[in-house]
Amino acid sequence: MDYRTLGRTGLRVGVLGFGCGNVGGLIIRGTPAARERAVARAVELGINYFDTAPLYGDGQSETNLGQVLRTLKPRVYVGTKFRLPDVPATELPAAVVQSLEQSLRRLGLERVDLLQCHNLVTRERSARSVSVKDVRDAIVPALMRLVEQGKIGFYGMTALGDTSALHEVLDGAMVQTAQVCFNLVNPSAAYPLPPRFPAQDFGRLLDHAARSRTGVIVIRVLAAGALSGTEARHPIAVPTVDPIASAPEYATDVRRARLLEPLVKEGHATSLVEASLRFALTSSAVSTVLLGYSSLEHLEYAAAAMAKGPLSSEALARLPALWKEFA
């Protein structure tokens, strides 16, 4: 396992992380024995960052992860999140604290290493989003107090929402980490898009993160499984999934993924999954790549793929022509 520094937190994290979410589903729907085996093997492979959230399985992910951590007692970093309700700005700090306290109870921990805002970030607040002003004036001060109290080590956000709002938060160094959507069906966090590219343009968000030394945690590296090139789902995986910042529906993401098969046919990678994982490592701004697993085999395959390092410069040179076909 290679390790990179998570921005200005100074934490050294493996380039492959362990996502405990609903898409892969192992931590939520796997048997207790399967969960324990997977986490134990992940630690053996060098994975040291585990990412969960209250929304994953309505708290079941945190509860199950906590049980495994108490059994194995591994030396790892744990990150969770909070989703704020649509309340007045004055009530946001209390909502952050309440969510964290509930998470700590489910996890069975006295502190977490990383706490992240799970809302979209937009110019103006909505029922699902918080505004840049909310982040700057209410949320971050609350998070700083939690650091001072020893309840959390560091704080960050899920970098989804309005591109301009995300840029402003990162340029202002308001958070210490950001979970960035970055994959082969939407590479715009690091690469310029061809004209009429059918996805949200994140405007090279990773450049903004690098300038502010914000630690980057890549999410949706396989576009929730679409970058396998098949619509088939593992029995433990969530049966249906909504794409993030790419196509309107999963089947379209799968069709676009198949346009990238020349990467495999020309020998740049052994599979689309391998190509996708290694693509995320091509940016030096990326610290770790989260992947949700459905089985121990998924974990082993991902670790072996990441051990090969970033995609080659020849593979990257091939991509712009393939991306043009998306439009």
C-alpha cells in the first residue's frame, strides 16, 4: 500500500480507503463474520481509513463498523459525517453537535478522526443544501469547537453542489478535507472536458484543493459500479443507485463506461475497474480513494489494482478522444 498525506491534516493515509456505505453494502448487509473478515483483511493490506455516515443504512453502517472495531481494535482512522436539517442558521451548530453525539454512540467511540458535512454546498441554502455563508459562519466554527473539545481530530465536507460555491469554500481554506467525485465518466475535477460533455463540470476542483492544501478523498471512483461496464449488481450491493454528477440514470453511465474499453483492449489495464481505480491516482492532489465493497474478492482486487500505481501517460493521452464520444 502506498501512502499519501491528507492535506494539511498531516495524516498519512493509504491510497485505498474502505467505504462503509450503501452502494457496496458489505458493512451494512454482510454477515457479522464477513464484516469482520473484510475489515481484518483491509488492515492487513494497509488500508487505514474507514469512512461511514449516519445516512448509510439509517445508522446501521456506524453501528456495524463500531462492533468490528471493538472486536479487532485496529489502529485506523475513522471518518463519519452529518446531514443538517433545514433549520435557521442559528440552530446549525447545535445540529452538528447532536449528529456527532449520536454517531459516537453508534460507533462506540469517544472521538472520530474526521467529521464531514454531508449536505450539498450551494450559493443559497435549500432544503438539501447549505450555503457558503453557512459553512463559513456557522458550521466551521462549530467544528473548530469540537476539535478543541477533543471530540474530532479534523473536519471536512462532501464536495458536491454548485461548482462555484465549492471553489469558494476550498479557495478560502474553510475545510481541511473534501470528498470529491472524480472518475472516468466525469473527470472534470482534474481534467478539462470536451465541448458538450454530458456531466457537471467541477472546474478542476482538485487544483483548488491543492492550492489550499485541502486533503482530497475521492468518492464514486467506479461511478457506483457503472465503470465495471455492466448493469449487473452483487446480491449485497444496493439494487438500484442514482448517479452523482454524471448521467441521469445508471444504465447511461454503463453505456458510456463501455466507450472506454479501448483502455483494456490496448493493454493499458486488465479491466475497466482497474483502469478506473488507477485513474484516480493520476492526480497528486488525491490522498485516498474510497471504494465500497460487496465481498472480500472486491477488496483483494482493488488492492491489487492500486498496487500497480497510476495509469500511464500513454493511457491518459488516449482518454480525450474517448471522452469526446460521450457527447
